[in-house]
Amino acid sequence: MRLGFKLNVAIKPKQKPSKTNLSFNYSDELISFERLPRTEGSGKILIKVLPDCRVQISAPETASNEQVIAAAKQRARWIYQQLREFRSRLEHVRPRQYISGESHYYLGKQYVLKVIENTTEKPSVKLLRGKIEVTVREKSAEKISALLADWYKARAKDAFARRLEAMLEQALWVSEKPPLRVLTMQTQWGSCSPAGRLTLNPHLVKAPRDCIDYVILHELCHLAEHNHSERFYRLMGQVMPQWEKVKSRLDGMANVLLS
């Protein structure tokens, strides 16, 4: 099992799933985690360590809390190592101040942010000569952040639509172009609903093109196989033989791309 900003099929329940906070001791640390309900038909316990150092364990409702904790303890060393790695990365990620000189990503490249205060011009975001130029009537981190978020989302819709068209040429099992929406998600780059709708995270547009292609292909494979079965991974390997390397690269960039 690989960790990071993990891709899963999003099968949304009708009601908001309940969370249970549990914990166990490992070495000299108390490791807390959220227990989440697993989707119907999934009998296995799924453990995830997120880039923000939250631990989530999805388990069938039939499993007792004691069984879930026992499963977590079996993977305790692995969970502990992942937490250490993500904490180390977070130490080097500075909170965004949205001021001139900051680095921001777009399609895998770094751009310098340039903030221009102009009381007469309409607020805007432009990509010019290696810079992301944001014009505001009043310098405010909140306003600049909101403008950038809207800009990224607009760019994402256009970029994702183009890459989806390109990836459909490889996804021969897809007979019709699936509907696509862009939605900010905390723990997923993308998802595929049971009805066949693809949802992609706008932050993904900050990643290199091959990472975007990987996420789209991952979700297109779910149109043929909704579970992470042997058939699913065989299909994924056919359309993108190096997908594991691309996934690892994307997971390693999560903290930077999501900031």
C-alpha cells in the first residue's frame, strides 16, 4: 500500500459519514486517527496518512474498534515513518503570504508572484514572462488568494478538458466522453462517481502534465473497474506503464501544490 495524497473512487453516501477518533501507542508517541466507514462491498481496512499528518482508517461497519486498532498496530511502524516524513516536509513549507517574490506553480513550472496595487484597474490575474501577475485595488492576502484560486480553477477547467480529450484516445473502453467537473477536495486529486462523472481537484493544474494525465487515466480506468482490483491495475499498466513513478512524483509534490 502506498501513501500520500491518495486517489480513491469517491462513492458518495446519501448521508455524511460519521467519524470516530481512536488512538494507540507506538514507541514514545500516541498516534491518533479518524475511523471512517468503508464503502459497501469493501471488506478490507484501508489506512491512509495524509500530507497534513492526519491518519485516516476506513473500515467496514462490522469491524469493532478493537479490530481496527489492532489493524493499525500491525502497520504502526509504517504509519510512524510516514508521519515523520510528512512532518519533515511540512517544516520546509512556509505558509503563503501572497506577496511579490513568492513562488507559485502552474503546469509543473514555478512562477514568481508579482502583486500590483492599482486603484483604477479591475482586479485580475495574468501569466506574463515567467510571472503570475496579480492586480488588486488594495493589497490583501485574502483578496489575492481568492483571485488566484479563481484563476487556477478557470485554468484547470480548460487544461483538464484538453487532457481528457487526449486521454480518451487511449481509453478505448470508454464509448462516450464522461462529464467532468472541477472541485476543490482535501484528500483527493480526483474521483469517479458510480454514474461515471469525473471530478478533478483544481490544485492538480499546478502539477506537470504527465501527473494530470495519470489522474485522468486513473479515473477513466474506474469506468471499467470501480475497485482497485488486479484487473484495474492491469488496465492502468497498459495505458500508462510508468504510472507508479508518476504517482510517486505527484504524491511527493502534494504539500507544495496544495499550499
